[in-house]
Amino acid sequence: MSFSDFLLQNLEQFWHLTGFYNATWQHFVMLAVGLFFIWLAIKKDFEPMLLVPIGFGMLIGNIPFNAEAGLEIGIYEEGSVLNILYNGVSAGWYPPLIFLGIGAMTDFTALIANPKLMLIGAAAQFGIFGAYMVALLLGFAPDQAGAIAIIGGADGPTAIFLSSKLAPNLMGAIAVSAYSYMALVPVIQPPIMRLFTTKKERLIKMKPARAVAQNEKIIFPIVGLLLTCFVVPSGIPLLGMLFFGNLLRECGVCTRLAKTASNALTDIVTILLGMTVGASTQASQFLTAQTIGIFALGFMAFIIASSSGVLFVKFFNLFLPKEKKINPLIGNAGVSAVPMSARISNNLGLEYDPSNYLLMHAMGPNVAGVIGSAVAAGVLLGFLA
């Protein structure tokens, strides 16, 4: 073989390994989606700590390569670096670590001061079970329907945890869908809140919550763990870590642990989770009719959940005296998007009355939604696993 033939052969072999040779239109579609996520995060400030890692992960996961070359670089190639990092998603151990951080950074004071707000968080879970029934009617298997329905809780870690147990093959679509709707809370929820409330209802002023003693804050995570996990033992991985993180925050003697859980640990896990979830959206496995159906069902679940919270408050107010009525604008906060949904409630309240601050009231159902979505996931896991 002449030198020129040898050189041409090697150049041809190199060309066959490049992304340009292996690219398909599906790769470019997913790359565009990844860039769109990054744009939403940077320009629109939509959950940047989630969408930047997920969007960049999409770029990483959709760079074309020759899967038959045995390079061990793809996220689904056993033994590759990305595959090892993805184990935290596929095995479901990133979500409990995220819940540990959520517990350590969450103040449950508003819920402890006004326990009836827990009912709003519970009502918002109707979106999950409503979507579950629709998914069954559309032909999804029960375990797949349960994994898809949890998107309605607007809780990305819970969606990942449940789908890793019930429908691992759908995890990429479910995770991206859940995080997408979490990021789009400021776009999706306000029209729903305006649609189902009157101007008079939006102007309701709620009384300041009572002061909560430190002992109550310490007792709450212990009692919360025992009550929820005795009812739904399958929720222990999420609920256990959530309440453990909150006890670290409130006990007063584990400040360093609470700070580590709520800051460094949460940030590290969020980076790894977001990037690997994004990278799991490889075009060959992601761009399917089934994925579109999952996004549609997830959107429906989120709409039902947000609407259920608002409508439940309106119904609940029928039985409350005038001085104890609840502003229905906090009903949307029953989903698990903490604290974004609570901020939406507050912003919309201030829009109609600049002196009507609803943030602390909305945090009650918002943190209840975190607990509610984890309980709902435990129920589905217990019945469908």
C-alpha cells in the first residue's frame, strides 16, 4: 500500500468517526432544544440552576458519534464516564440527596402555624392521579402511567425517582418534561389563577400567621416522618431525607451539616443530575411519538394540579367565616415548585393590591406540596412496583 493510499484510508476512517459524518436531523433538533433551554435560563431567568445544566447536557448527549466504534463515550454505553455519572439518575440516588437539601433549606413555619394549608397541597395532587387515569386510557401500562403522572407534582427529583423504579425507559422524557414545566411556572400558572378567581377573591387579605415556637419546629420533622412513612413506607427514601434535612436545620446543633446539605451538597448533586438528565436525551431514544405523548400528559397533569389547588381554596372558603377566608391565589402553590409557585401567588396578589403580601401564606401549601408529591410517589410505587 502506498503512502498516499494509507493516508487516504486513515483520513476516511477519521471522517467516519466525526460528528459531521454521523449526524442526523434528529441530532440537530435536540441540539436546538438544548440551546433553547440555555436561552430560557439566561435571557428569561427561568430556573437557571436547572435549565443551564440540562440544556448543556443536551448538547453533550447529542453530539453525534459512531456507537459501533466502542469508544465508551455515550451515556448509555456501559462503563463510560457519563454512564457512571448517570447511575445516580438511573438507580435513583440523586433525588433523595436533593430532598435532603430541600429539607435543610425549607422553613415549614407557615405550614405549622396554619395546618389546614396542608389540604391545599393535598388537593393539588389531583393532577397526578387525574393524569394517571388518562394515561391508562391512552394505552400506557400502569407502571408507565404512574411514572408519567407524577409530572403533575412539578417535582423533578420525585419524577426521576419514581420513573427510575417504574419506567426506566421513559426516564429521560419524564425528567425533562417535569423540569420544563417547573421552569415554566411563571408562564403557565398566572392565566389559570386569573381564570378561576374573581377580583374580589384576589383582594382577600389573610391574617398574619401565629408565632411558631422552636420546639414545634424541631418536633415537626420527627412527627412528619413517622406519620407519612407509617402510612406510605415506600416513600421513605424521599420523605426520610426531606425530614432529616429539616431536622438538621431546626435542631440548632447541626448548623454545619445543615449548611453543607442545603448549599454545597445540593449544588453538586444538582449539577450532576441536570447535566446527566440532559445528556440522556439522545436523539435516537428521545425523539419519538411516545415522548410527545408524555409531554402532553405532563402538561395536562400540571394544569389539573394548579387548577385543583385554586378551586379547592374557593370550595374551602364556603365553610370558613369571613375573617378566616383564604385567598385563592395561594392555591396554585400546592404544587411542589418551591418557592417559585409561592412567589407567583405573592406577585399576583400585589398586582391587584400593593399592600397584600401573600408570600408567607403561600409557602404553607408550597411546602405541603413537596410532602404531598413525595407521598403520592410512595403510593404509586407501593401499588405499581
